[in-house]
Amino acid sequence: MDDGHLRLTEPMVREGGRLRPASWEEALTRAASGFASAREQGPQAFGMFSCSKTTNEMNYMAQKFTRAVMHSNNVDSCNRT
């Protein structure tokens, strides 16, 4: 079924304001570099927002990653209803 949406089949990286295909190694290296840069800027440079429709385990991992790896307490979700 084609609903007009494209499905990504390979990693993409932004270069010069445009997305281009990349290897998994390049994409993961760039992502890790971005997380490291945010962590170096201090706890206010990173925040995590998770969804109430996901599992408790996934929300737990999101907050654990934010606090233990990124050293930030900026964790929120939409489960206030």
C-alpha cells in the first residue's frame, strides 16, 4: 500500500543543509559525537521527551539514559492525563 510516504532504507546525514545517504558507521559516529557534545555543554544542553503510549520499560530506559549517560534531569513525557 502506497500512502505517499517514503520509507528510509539507509542512514541519512545532514551536510550543508541537505540530507544524503551515509554508512551506518558514519551515521552512528555522528550521533555519538552529537551526544558527547551535548554532555560536554552541561546538563541543561540535553532533554528527553518520551511518550505515554510506549511501554513502562521504554520510558524507564529513556529516563535512565538521560540521567546516567547524559547527566541531565531534563526528562518529561505526556502522561499527565
